[in-house]
Amino acid sequence: MEPFEEPVRIISDLHLAHPGSSVVDATQLSPLLEGVKTVIFNGDTTEERLKQYRDLAATHLEILAKMCDEAGVAMVMVRGNHDPETPPFGAIDLCGGQVFVTHGDVLYPDVSPWSRNIHYARDARARIEQEYPPDYRDDLESALEVSRRVTQEMEVHQPQARPGLVGKLKTMLSQAWPLSRPVTILKVWCGAPRLTEAVLKKYRPEAKVFIVGHTHRPFFKRRDGRVLINTGAFLTMSHAYAVDIGGGHLSVRRIRERDGKFVLDRRVGELDLD
């Protein structure tokens, strides 16, 4: 893989066209394209799996690609569980292997353990796993491929609405049902840093930094000489981080919406890379 031109910015979970997305118009993201040469969209950039929103998602993506082109920014797409078809990358290594980037669905055998449709994922995984050796999860590419295939077979149900206030309210209500779902989400959030560290040690034991999204809960944590980062999400009841890498330095900043645009805000953490 050819190195990406620095500075590099990494964001994830835009969920463009999702009714609960904070991004109503892709042009709101224009400030996040400033001051960098490459932007890595680390999964769930659009909603490929929600049939009623695919056309709108494609429009958003087309606008975003045009914006990147006009800004002279390379647009790099990593697959997520909501956009498993189009993006070319399942994972990316940066800075000579010091930084490992993947969406995060590979952390969980059932992809999204908080999903209301988790039974579809479990049934699909049980069937798909029969085509792989028992230890297939020891190989990153195999684990990513199974995760992708499970995602493609999962049924997705979402209340009909366009992004905006109504869509956000409907998303909030759907996240709270069934009543066991909020409890599962809290358990996932509590266990995410530990699991992220374990997966990094498994797939990239020499890496210093692991950047994921997927769970929609951002964090910046130092564990045993490593840095674990979750970039959160542009969704209701969540917020997002941006990771910037350049000149041997990594910094993480919170993203806020101001005057209808998404901009970088306070610094959350930073690290010097060797």
C-alpha cells in the first residue's frame, strides 16, 4: 500500500442519509477538509444497507467526493458495517505500521452486539463460519471478510424519516427499544477500550496506535504504552473526534457544529510518533 500524503485526517461514522445523522447536507463538512492532504473516512460514511436511503446516500457521497477533489484532498474510504459494498479498504496501516486503522466491526464476531436484529447476525455467522477454518479470526483478512459477509446478510430496519429533528427523535426512540438494548449498549461502551486493546495486540502487536469507530462512543486512552482511539459518530446522542497525523505527530480534537458547519474544537490528546 502506498503511503498517504500528510497531513492525514481520520473521521468516521458520518452515516450520511441516516435519519439520525447530524449531517443534513454534506457541505457542512467542508471545514474538516481544510489544512490536510488526505482524509480517511473510517467506515459507515453512508447508509448502503437502508434501501429507502440509498439514493440520498449516493447523492451525499457524490457531493463529498466533489468537495474533496476541489479542495485537493485525497478521499480514502474504509468499509464499515453500514457501507460494506463500496469502500475498497478493510483496514489501513499508517506511519510505517505504527498506526492501525479499521472501522471496528471486526472487534465483534456478531458485528453489532447491540443490534435489535442480532439473531440475523448470529445465524449468518454460524453458516458462513463453516467455510473457514476454526481459527479464522486469527487472520485479519479472514475476520474482516466474514464480518463483511455477515453484515451483508443482516436485515436492517429503520423508521422512515429524513435527517433532521424528526429523524433524530425517531432514532432516539428506536435506540431505546427493546428495553434491554440500552443496557447492552452501555456494556459495549464499558468494554470497548479493553477489547480494542486486545484486538490491537492480536492483529498489530507492534503498532502504537489503534483507531476505530463503530460503537459511536469516542475515547482517547493510553494502555501499556499504546494509544487507543475511538472517533465516535456524527449521530444523535454521540459526538465525533478527528485524528490528525503529520510530521511524526498525532493529535485528536473534538468536532463541533457551529453556524451549520462541522469544525475542529478542543484538543483531546496528542502523541509523538517515532
